[in-house]
Amino acid sequence: MYRNNVIECSEGVKSMPSSDAARHARRGFHFAERIVGTAQWGLDYGIANRTGLPCENEVHEMMRLAYQGGVRTLDTARAYGDSEERIGRSALSSRFTILTKTPPNMGPRSEDVRSAIEESLSALRRDRLDGLLLHRIAQLAHEQTMQALMDAQANGLIERIGVSVQGPEEMEKALGDERISIIQFAYNLLDNRWESFLARFEKVRKERDLKLHARSALLQGLLLSRDPHHWRMAHVEDPHPIWRWLDNLVLANENRSLAELLIEGVRRLEWIDAVIIGVETPAQLRALLGNRDSSDLIIPADRPSIQPETLNPALWTQAA
């Protein structure tokens, strides 16, 4: 039996209670931090996105709801359209830790890196970047790039250096570089690629301060779609076994929303430090931040496997 966690303010605007992380920590449960992803704030992003870009007021409202719901970190990138600029223009921006990423096509020279840092600082209206992630693993191999990032960190322009990875091979490279303290990677409840890494994660974390941030818990909206065309684009000819498992997930958990269950299921994993939640509208964020007790979440057995080309949206096609 669950409580109604949506509170009506006197002004008539729906408000959210604060994060449940502290409450669960006291009870001995692990729940990863929630980070709001902002790709949709600057791009028409996601295979099932039907709302398009939010207006400026909606961006501000999502930031307000996020902070009120216990979220303290935003994830963005130079490649996310004008997402950085929109965040920077909000009066609420200073309340958040902000993680951003280098341009995917950034040159390897130190001046290219300095220019990218300056552009993000200007867009976000900040004097320092809380975290700057390489948007492509290939950038990690350029010594000029990494030296420029280390210099910027030494000069107080960057707090943490990280990288966004696409698969196990890239994860190995990121784990092997001690300069990296944040690794962002794609993960959802039907992704079994990372089970063999658990011992490696534990070992590296004993050696250095490393945060693992999971993105794409909804697989860019694909796991919420019942459109066969979307699944064919993602190289799945028959999605029915996946749909049946997802239906069983909802039925096993008292008909809670599928999106909530997919995100909360990932948040429960002890080896994940944070889950990035991408949202397009205030209503979506309000629903996903409802702090219902997820400590007794039931994950059905016999999870179907998803092939690697489906797990990587960069490999999806544009036509069925």
C-alpha cells in the first residue's frame, strides 16, 4: 500500500517531497542518485519523443521540480543543441552540480580543449565546470587533449574529468585510465553486458575515486514503445518476448508505471552511483520523481536478452 506523494501547494502548483535516498539509506537500502539528463532540452531527442523541444518556461519548471524532488545534478553537453545555454539562463542554475561533455568533433590540440571549456563556461554562466566528460572515447587517446584537461583541472576550471562510453571495450579503456573519475555508460534492466565487470569495478574503486553513472535506462524511450516500426529501427524484428517481460514487470509491481520501474530497478543496483533520467516535459519529471517506496521492487526472472546493436542507438537505422 502506497501513500500519495504528490502534494498540492497553496498556489495550486503540484510540488514534490524531497528525495527518498536518505530514508532508504537509514533502512539499509542502496538507491543511486538521480541526475536529470537534458538532451531533450536542446534537441528533438529519443525514438518515441512526441513533444519536441520544451519552451524556456518548461525548462525552468523542470529545474524547479528536479530540485524540489531531491535532484542536485544535471547532465548536459555541447552537442545537446542549446541545452547548456538554457540551463545557464535559469535563475535556478546555481543550485545544481552540472556535468557537461566536450564536443564530439573537438580537435585534439590544447587550444581546441581550452576553447571547448570556455564555451561551456560561458553558456552555463559559471567560473568552473563541476565535471567535464569526453563525449567520445577516442578523445582519451590524445595526450594533448588529456594534458589540457589536467591543466584546466589544476587551474580550478574543472572539478572532475570523465568519459562517456558505448560498450565493454570502451569501458575497459576508461577503467584503465586513472585520470578518469566519472564514467557514463548505457544500461537498462535488459542489458547483461556489464555483469562480467562487477569485480573489476570493485577493484578500481578501491584504487581511486570513481563514479559510475548509468544513462538510457529507458533505451532512449524504446522500452516504452509498442510501435513495431521503432523496434525494427533498433534491429528487433519480433519485440513480443520483450513486451511480455515488460508487462510482467508492471503486473508484479502493482501496476506502477513502466518508466518508473525501469529507472528504479537500475537505481537499486549497488555498483551504480547515479542514474541519468532524460525528460521532455514537467509532467514526465513529476511522475518519475514520485518517491514511492521501491525497496521491495520485484524483477521477473527469465529476462530476454537484447543484442548489442539494439543497445547502441548509434547503430539504429532510420527506416524499417
